[in-house]
Amino acid sequence: MNTDKRQRPLSDIFSLTHDQFVDAAFHRYGKKAYYSSPVYRQIMKNGQTDLSALDSADRIPQWLDQTEADLGPMRGKVVKRIDDGGVAKFVTRLDDGLDIESVIIPMHRRHTLCVSSQVGCRMGCRFCRTGKMGLIRNLDAGEIVEQIFTARHGLGVDVRNVVFMGMGEPLDNLDNVVQAIRVLEDQRGMDIARRYITVSTAGVVDGIDRLARLDDGPVNLAISLNAPNDEVRSRIMPVNRNNPMAALKASLLRYPLRKKSACFIEYVLIQGINDRPEHARALARYLKPLPVKLNLIAYNPTPDSGLQAPSPDAVEQFRSWLVAEKVFVRQRGEKGGAIMAACGQLGGKQRLSVPEHCR
Ligand code: SF4
């Protein structure tokens, strides 16, 4: 990651906060914030890339011409959009020909956007299609932010919440994810408050601790737990071998949640793996001291995983065991299953579009 943002081309605008953009414009053109600040707002807040509409265009047409040339066309291109009963998945083709997927989830009035943080993932969770790809590369902060920009201004979606729950393990690409969060929450640009941003992890403990130390307060945290004990978890989530559940729990107890908020726990129920009554009891014991809300999700079968979906009755039974143990459970409907937009299903056909040199 290039840390000296003053040296970055302005085409990296999606990677830059307002102040970083102003700083970069000053170093590149010697123009002060009076000129560059409206450019940032026009693009990042209003989604307007025609800079000639700016008041200041009359005064500095030459600089704006240069700036427009520098900004160039938007980098990613939406190559596919698929809708399924309100949930929509769109595929963005990156500069190097790789595809990433983002999922639009309708909420009550506005929308949640599930974004990718990597192309592929090296965590290797058995139930996950993205994990089968392995890690191809990290996304930079701009490629993450551009997914939200595209949803808002390219597809006309009113995005309020952002969850890092798409392709990739965000804590395996933490520098870029943190920079993307800073850009997203900049009120002079995308203006998505930190309380509307959630980072979901498979349980990378040192990453959780780093996230806890973010300036200006932590983001919401979600843990993809999926097991009641180390034996089951290590079988389906290799990340558990170096980040056992006791260490994960200790990091969650340390995590500075906002007042009255909770950590979200994702539990994908898989037939014959993590669905027994003793699993529900052990899970309840594990969660007891933690301020959490549990999302119970029926596994969506994917080809070649060797894993089976539970029946609706089995999901309901497991939920009732947890409720009897006084666990707060939300049973999440699998909106988007038909378009492979459900949990652990992104990246299914990704290999078809991976350039030869990356395989
Ligand atoms: S579930 Fe998440 S962490 Fe696990 S392989 Fe899939 S993308 Fe990676």
C-alpha cells in the first residue's frame, strides 16, 4: 500500500479522504482547498463526475481540464447485475480483469451493501465458495469504496449500511479496509457514519485487536462463528487452528462496543456438523458472558462442499434449543440464495473470469 497519499494520482480519489485529496491536489497543482474541495464534494458526495458544472470552473478551466484527465474514467465496470426477490448481486470488473461481487440487501427504507475486501480468500472455510478460490489479491481502499459509489450513483441504490461480508477476510487486508472506512465516513464525501459500518471476520484475533484500537471509536463487529467448540470449528474453519475459540472470546470481551450495541455472531447451521442439542448448549455457554446477537442461518449447499443443508424443522429446532438457553437469536432468511448471493456463496463462478496469469 502506498502510504504517502500526496504522491497519489487524483484518479485514486476513491482511496482518499477529503483532506488527503486536498493535500494531493495542492502538491500536484499548487491549488488550495478553495479549488479542490468542491471537486471532492461534487464527485464523492453528489456522484457528479462532470466537473464543468462547478462554480469555480470559470476561474480555473485549465486546472479542471487537467483534473478531469487525471481522474479518468471510473476504474471498475459493472459487468453483471442479477436480482432475486429484492436482493441483487452486481459484479464489478477491476482494471486487471478480475471480478468482484457486491450484494444489495433491501432493509426497511434504505439498503445495506455487502462489499468484498479481497479477490478470493485464503481462510479456506469449508462451507464457503470464495474460500475455494484461495487468495488472488487484496482490494485497495479505492476498489472497496468504489463498490459503494457504484451502488449509489451507478445503480441508484440508497445505501445506508455497509457490511464487509462479501468476498474475502477483511482483517486479512486491514490497512486497506481501515482506509476505506475513513473515506466512507468522511462527511464531505460518502458520509456513512461508523455506526452504520460492520466488519465481519472469521475470527482473526490480532486483527480484531487492531480494529479495537481505531481512532475515533470502533466499527460494529460480526463474527462468523459456526461452531460450539474448537473440534468442530477447526474442522470447518481452518482459521480456528491459530485463533482458538478461547482467544477469540477474550478478544471479544476486550472489544470496545458502543453503548447498547452488541457483537453479531453468525452461525451457519450445517446438517450433521454443528446442529445437535449439545452443540446448542455448548454454544450458549460460550456466548453467555458476551454482549451478542446471534444470526442463525441455514447452510446453502454449494457444489463439491460435501456438506448438507439442514431441513427447516432442524433449523427451527436448533433455534428453540438456543432460546431455551436464553440466547438472543435472529433466524435469518436466506434472501438471495438463488443468485448465489447468500452467506459464503460469493465467488462461485469467479474462476471463469480470472486471467490466466493469476491462476
Ligand atoms: S467465509 Fe469468509 S473468511 Fe471464510 S473462506 Fe469465505 S470469505 Fe473467507
